[in-house]
Amino acid sequence: MFKTRLISGILLVAAALLTIISGGYVLLFTLMCISVIGMNELYRAMKVREDHMTVLEITGYVGAALYYAAVWMDFERFGNMAIIGALVLIMFVYVFSYPKYQANQVMAAFFGFVYVAVMLSFILLTRNLPDGVFLVWLIFLCSWGCDTCAYCVGMLIGKHKMAPVLSPKKSIEGAVGGVAGAALLGVIYAAATHGKMAEYALICAVGALISMVGDLAASAIKRNQGIKDYGKLIPGHGGILDRFDSVIFTAPVIYYLAKTVLGI
């Protein structure tokens, strides 16, 4: 299992390097595909899709495609419009196919659109910022770096449970180690890229805290729905949401922190 996870992890990092460095249409198309796959996993878990693809599910994917088109054209001008448009489309399907879908399915359809497609789009938005080719990596330093550091510290000295019911293996000591480790990674990254060390450390520390919320939120959904993993797409890791659960929360946080803390 460890070998499988390691190989999959290396391939994920290689794919991230290729797409993020490329930016532009490559990153846009990649994120849109990842978003649709992640939405599909969530729709299955939350019973928007059961035995076969539904019109409600397809509407969610259409909303994601329209949103990414709006992001590419001008996020500031068209982003909110696209989100509202996706909600209107989903409610249109709900109303004119009534009573085919339950209200909880409709809410889950819109939630999946925002939770996956909208949140992940901030990877592209961060990449498009001034110096975004460097700043975008803070998203992954925060999320995956925090996860690794928290795991190592928790294994070594973890005693006090952080969320005993939701995630019994996570400890307060591990969480502190994860935040500290992410901040240290931010300092090292700043030194390597001639960035601002204090600002990068702060951004990574805050991002690490939020990443843990993202991780636990994804776990909570899985427990509510009685599933172990969202999918089996990534050997040793599960589905897209199993691997990107913390990135989903960290991406928008890093985007706005970069604009605020760094004055971009």
C-alpha cells in the first residue's frame, strides 16, 4: 500500500508541475476536468446520482463549465454572475421536473458545484496573479505540507485527540506540528524564490489551519454518507476529493491572503 501511495503521489506531483507551470488553457482545462470528476464523486456520495446520470447532475457539470468560462474571461466581472446562473439553472431543473428530485438533492447539486468547481478554480486565479507562478505553490505547501508534517509529529508525540469522533487518529500535537511545519516550508520557499519570508510564513500557517478544516469537512461528509473513500481513481489515495480535500479549502484562502498580505 505504501509503495502504491508513493508512486501515485509522485505522479500527482509531476502532473501538478506540468499543468501549473504551463498555466493558461492547460491549467484551465485540467482544473475543469478535475472539478467534474470531483463533483461526480460528491454527487454519488450525496445521492444526486444513483444508478445512472440525471439531468440534475448534468446541470451541475454545465454550471461548472460556464463558471470556468467566466473565470477565464474575467473573474471579477463574470464570476459571481456565473455562480448565480448555475443556481438558477439547477432550480430551473428542480421546478420544471418536480417532483422528480428532492430538495436535499438539489441543495447537494449546488453545494457540489461551489465546493468543488468554484473552490478549485482559485488555483488558476492564484496562478494568474502577479508572481502567481511562484505564489500558486503556497497552496500545495500549505495543504500537502501540513498533512505530511502533522502525520509525522502526530506519530511521534501525538497524545491528545483533536477530533476524537470524526478523526480519532488526528492529534492536537500533530495539528501544531502541521502548522509549524507549513510555516517553516513557507520560509524555505521564500528564501528559494526571493519572496518575503515573514509574509510567506504567515500565509502558510493560516493556510495550514484552514487545510485541516477542509480535511475534516471531507471526512465528515464521508461519515455522514457511510463511505470510506470518494472513489478509486488514484491508487492508494482514493478519489479526487480524497486527495484534494484540503486543497479545496486552501486555494481561495491563499488567493485572498496573497492579495491582502502581499498587497497584490
